[in-house]
Amino acid sequence: MSLVLLMLFLLCGCAFEDIDRRAFVTSIGLDPPKAAGSKYNLTIKISLAKGDPESIGSDFVLLHVNCNSISEGLDKLRSMSDKKLEYGHVKALMFGEAIVKDDISQPVEYFMKRADIQKIAYMGIGKPSAYELLKFKPKEEAVASSYLFYSFERSRTQSPYVYAVPLYDASRRILTPGLDLTLPVMEYERGNLHVDRIALFHKKQYKLELTSDESKLLKLMTTGFRDDTFALKTKNGSYSITTEKGTSSYQLAIGNGGATAIVDIKLRGTLIERLGNAEAVTEEVKLPIMKETKAQIESQVRKLLIKMRDEGVDPLGFGLRYRARKFHHAKETEEWNGIYPRLKFDVRVSVKNMDS
């Protein structure tokens, strides 16, 4: 009994922090430093709780500091708040354009090692800077950074241009041979947030940014989409086609004469609008329009695949598919590096249910 009392006496007390002594960080941004001698300008967005849960609008505080490392910056930010900073609610990791063009693998590796940052936090590139994206405050936002988070979430099923990349997937794409990283580009301009482009990387190295139309085609080839619209120009005029569903799959054909990626794309949609002085849609013109749609999408997809191949980026994972089917793992990456620059593409598009 005396031993138990002694042990209770030696206990230092409870380390629990009341909720009013905690500051919940909802997003983190990295930009180039604003002063010489530093590597980053680190920004955190802290959500401020409200007494009335039915009130509209989010309140937050932005803290930012110049630092030589992320860990150093977070330590400095601790001294700028009278509360304990909690990172378990971080939903968005935003990077300035100059940061991703340097070496994105270092911050990704750091965040992956942080046990208190969720691996499902979404990543994106902020234009003109990550700070401007975190400063963005739409009127309909209920909780700080919820607008960014739901923009990422919606991109999975609703956006025809981009798809969300969580932290764990970004790390996997950087480390896995035969698979490359993609990140959505989020641009703040004149009070609006535009998310319609994808940036491509070869491992940790930034390569290029796709246009909106190219991003749409890449989204089609990766995750597919629903309720998207294609503008089509034919000899009979211009038309607008809504695709109810778009899916894609591919196969690799390896032979002595080289390698070919056979890409199958299936679209089911409706011809909903004729533009300008386009000819009215009748049964006689519908079939030529379907054929023209097929030919144009095949041509555009093939050009995009060649462009990505020539830049040395592989967001579709052709190399990973090749490695998964080879037995000699010691040489597979080297073999694929010699095959990919000469890879040919056979794109096959089918368009169905185009009712006027």
C-alpha cells in the first residue's frame, strides 16, 4: 500500500490540454522566402472556433515565417501563438510554384514522417502563391480551409479537369519506379478560385503544366469522369456534346519490334447543343458527327500521350504495368527506361448513345 501511495505522489499530473488552449491548424503553405538566407516562407492557417454553430462564414488567423527547414519554421510558429498548435486537422498542403520547381520530394518526405499530419491531406500548387490561396475566404465557407478541402473532394467525381492527390499517393508516386506525380494547379484570380489544370512531374522534378483541355483528357484516362462537355467542330458546324460517362483502360504489347500502349476509351453521351449556324441534327448528320467525335478525341489523346512520353513523364503508370509483368526485377527499370522513349500508342475511342 505504501508503494502505491509513493507512486501516486511521484506522478506529475495530467498533461491534457483543454480545447480552449489549443489552436487547430487546417492547412499549411510553402512559398519562396521573403528574405535572403532562408529556404521557405512557411504559412499555417488556424481555424477560430465560433460560439454559434449556425453562424455563416469562417474566421481564421494566418501565421507565416521565413525558415531554412519546415521543422524550424513550425518551431518558430509555436512561439507566435499562446496556444498549443494541433496539426491533426490539416486537410490541405499547398505549395508555391517556385517550391515545386525546386525539389518537392523534401517537403513530401517531411510531412509523411510527421505522425500528427494525416496522410490523406490533399496537395496542390498555389498560384500566384500558396499564401494567397490560404488567404482566400469565400463567403460560403463554414470552417477555415473547408472550401479548399471540398474543392479537392469534388474533383474526385465532379471536376472534368483535375483529380485530387493525397499526401500518401504523392509519396508513392515519387518513390515508385514507373509511376510519376501529378498535382492540381489552383489559381486565385479576381476573387475566384480556378482549378482546371494539372502539373506533371518526373519523380521529384517538375516538368510541365497541361492546358485545361489536356488536363481533361488526362483525367479521362486516369479516373474517368461523368457529365462532361466536349466542343466539337465538324464540316457541318460546331456542336456541344455532353458525356454521361467516360472510362479508359490500356494494355501493353511488348514485342521484338518495340512496344505499343493500346488505350481504349469508351464514351456514352448526348448531343445537346448546336452552336452558331451549325446544321440541325438529323439522323443523316448524326452518324458523321459520331465518327468525327471519335477521330478528334483519338487524335487529341495520341498527341497528349506523345507529349508526356517526350517529356519523360509517366502519370498513367505504363512503367509500373511493365514492371508488374516482369520476373527479373533487377533489370526491369533499366529496360523500361530504354523502351519508354520509343513507346508507340494505339488509341481506340468508342462513342455510344448520342441521342439528339
